[in-house]
Amino acid sequence: MNKIEKNILDLGNKRIGPLLAKLAIPTTIGMLANSLYNIVDTIFIGRGVGTLAIAGIGIVFPIQIIIMAIAQLFGMGAASMVSRSLGKKDYGRASNIVGNSFIASFALGTFAAIMVFIFLNPILRVFGATENILPFARDYLSVVAFGFIYFPFLVSTNNLIRAEGDAKNAMTVMLVAIGINIILDPIFIFTLDMGIKGAAYATIIAQFCGFLYIVLYYALGRSSLKIRMVHFRMKWHIFKEMVSLGFASFIRQVSMSILIIVINNSLRVYGGDIAIAVFSVVNRVVMFVTMPLFGIVAGVQPMIGFNYGANNMGRVKESLKTSVLSTVVLGVVFFIIFLAIPSKILGLFSTDIELINNGIFPLRMIVLLFPFIGFQVIGAGFFQSIGKARPSIVLSLSRQVLFLIPLILLLPPIMGINGVWIAFPIADFLAILITGILVYREIRKINNLQMMPGEA
């Protein structure tokens, strides 16, 4: 039995719990490693450069999220298509999808890099940079933007590797990159005294090493799918479906970027430079601990997509149930930790007492409904896996665009800076509610599909 046959056999037959663990644990480790780019940079920059530098990378962060969104546009859409193609044993189509995603991620990533270089200062000002923060943000972005050319390929292709059931290599490539980043950060920042630019150079070098790993992965035939030159011919119907399915992930990431822009500008008015620095740290902490939730989503998506394509609805529902329970357990654990030791967590990033004290309330507010956040994320991923783009987009937009951004615009004029933080749990509750309604309706449809053959 070859590699692809074994992966397919597992997706269709292996017990749900162990299969989810097999796919989700390496995926989670890989995602945590990817998130560590920002955590490591923030820790070294905070302790080596200062609070304003932390605020500077906080301004750049939504730009990096947009680049991630480009990667997810093609990566998540293509991954859903690859999983369902493998479920139907259509290996030629799966290879064509991978080739098309390669070209698309490179092209859009290069375009984004060019736009950043042309409009560097205006972009940073729109994203909330004050006069004090702008020099730090400019130094960081002017270097990191070079990586925008190949970083989308790295992230996008990582999804495709997971889609064929090879979560271990998807994890390894991210571990390689973060390992190099951790080694280079202190050398560039402290030993070579390069400051915030040193962190930026460490990041793009580490990302390039991850990019090379994936190129070798396909070139040396380690992938289950054999990619040839013919597969790089762009096909409109593949591209259209890829963008349609990946748009939910894209819009979720872009809406996060828009959200951070709105928050930074609101904090600039109601809290100043220190408030922007606080959010930069808190946001990185929260995004880091949500990676296991997204890891479970990424792990369960090939399972749901494959079995939906194979018309095995029982395994689709069991996969959904197991993944939701897993995210609830993780959410409870992180919720307890954040409520118990917020100052110690914030103290990892800076010795600035003002930053630490001002960060405790925002951190606790943002994680208030953390035990249930995973369900909301699973819901969007579920619809994406079964090829239903519209509800996936609605759920991806619900928390950040439909609820959180309006609340952040409405509450601070009434409540001051605390209105920004209180908006988070309110938006979470509303998003969880709408997710429950849409998932419940879809499960009823799946139950009806299971009943129809018996009735006939």
C-alpha cells in the first residue's frame, strides 16, 4: 500500500478520535510555530528595544495578517478541493489544484509586496501609527515586506500538505522556520545591535528557509501527489472554485486586519501610545493560544471534506462533534490560566510596569468567552469543508465585521477605553449564537440525507 492509499484509508476508516489527534496535533504544533514568529519578535523587541517598538510591530501586524489572508485565500480553498478530490479518487484534479494554487499565491504575494514598498508611510499612518511609533513601524515593515513574495506560498502550501493527510511534514516545515527565527533574533537584535530591523531580518530569513523546505518536499517526490509542469497551467474553473471556497478564510483574516486598524485608531484617541503597545502584546498572546483551536479545525477539515465527498455522513457528524468537544476542553484550560496569572503572562514581553498593569483587564475581557470560541471557528471550517462557501463566509465575518467593529465604534465614545475591551465578549456571544443556528440547520439537512435511502 503506497502513501496516498494509506492516507485515504485513514480518512475514511480510522477511528475519529485517534485520526483527529493524528492530523490536529502536528497541525497545531505547526500553527503554534507559525504564531511564534510574532511572539518571539515581540519578546525580543520588547526587552531589547522598548515599548514603542512593541507598538511599532503592532501597527505592522495587520499588514502581515493581510498577507496571511492571501495565503489562506488559495491554501484553504485548494485544501478543501484536494480533500474532496482524494475522496473521489480523482488524483489528476488534485494535482491541478495544487499547481494552480502555487501560481496564484506567488502572483498575489508579489503584488502585495510592491504595493507596500510604494505606499509605505501612508499605509502605516492609515493603520494607526503615531509620530512616535512611525519610525519603528517603518524600519520593521521595510524589511519584512521582502518576505511577502514567498511567505504566502509557504502558508498556502502547508494547507495542501495537510489536505493529503501528511500533517507531520506540514508541522516540520513550520518548526524549521521558527527554530531558525528563534536562533537569529537574539543574534541580530543584541549581538549585532540591529534593533527592530534585526528582528525583521530574522523573520524573513526563517520564512525563506521554510519556503525552501516545501520546494524540496515537492521536488524530491515526498508528496503523495506528483506535480508536473502541466499542472501549473492556470484553469479558470479551478481558480474560481478555489477562490470561492477560500474566500471565507481570506475574509476572516482581512476582517481581523480591519479590526486591528479600527482598534489601533480608537486606542490612539482614547489611550495613546501605551494603549497601542498593550493591545499589541495582548493580541499576540490571544492569537497564540487560539492556534490549537485553529489546529483542530485544520485537522478535522480533511476528515469532513473527504467523508462528505464519499457520502459518509455518519463520519462527518462524528468528526464535527469530536472537534467541537476538543476545542471546548482547550478553551476552558486557557480561560483558567489567563484569569489566574495575567500579569505573569504579560511580564514575559516587557518589564514596563505600566504596560503590564494596563494589560490585565483587556486580557481578561478578550478571553471571557474563550471556552466557546472554538465552536465558532469549527462552524466556519465545517461549511468550508463541505463546499458551502456562503455560510462559511457569513460565520467568518460575524464576529469581527458584523459585531466587533460596530461595537468598538459605538462603545468607546460612551465608556472610554474600556468600551474597546468590553466589546470583545459581547461580539463573541453574538457570533457563537449565529454559528449554533446555522450548524444546527445544516445537521438537520445531513440527517435527512441519511434517512432518504432507507425510506426508498
